[in-house]
Amino acid sequence: MKKSLMILCAVMIALALGAAVATAMPKLAGKVLETMDSGGYTYTQIATTDGNVWVAIPKTKIKKGQNVSFQPGQPMPNFTSKTLGRTFDVIYFSGGLAE
């Protein structure tokens, strides 16, 4: 009984943490403000409802002014791109454009 209760508590905590992370992550969709290719990636700044966000995906043709949606991404705070010679406060690495 104690083991089952511990497992149930662990599952509940994991679900609560997952929900908190999901709500904190901005939606990676919006209008392209800036885009550049470097090191096999396309770096794109988009205007979202939560503010401007940088997203990096495998090299993809994207144009300024285009509306895009990206697959969920992993945030990387204080990421330095050596190929661009630039540090991003936060950038999201995504698998690519959403279908």
C-alpha cells in the first residue's frame, strides 16, 4: 500500500510539473521579423502574442513577413552561436516548422 501511494504521488508531481512547464513555454508561432542561416540552422525571430521570440531549426527557407508555426522547442538560455558571433538571451531549438 505504501509503495502504491508513493508511486501515485510521484506520478501526480510529474504531471503537475509537466503542466507548469507547458504553460510557461510560449507558443512558437507568429510573424517573422528577422531570419538568418548559419551552421546548418535557420535562426528566426518571430512576433508572438507573448512577445518576440528566437527559434532555431534545421536550415529551412523562411522569409521576413511570413507567418510561421514551429514544433515545440527546447529553451536554451544565454546561448552563444559561434558561427553568428552572437549570444541570445533565450532561443528555442525546434525540430522544424509545424505542419
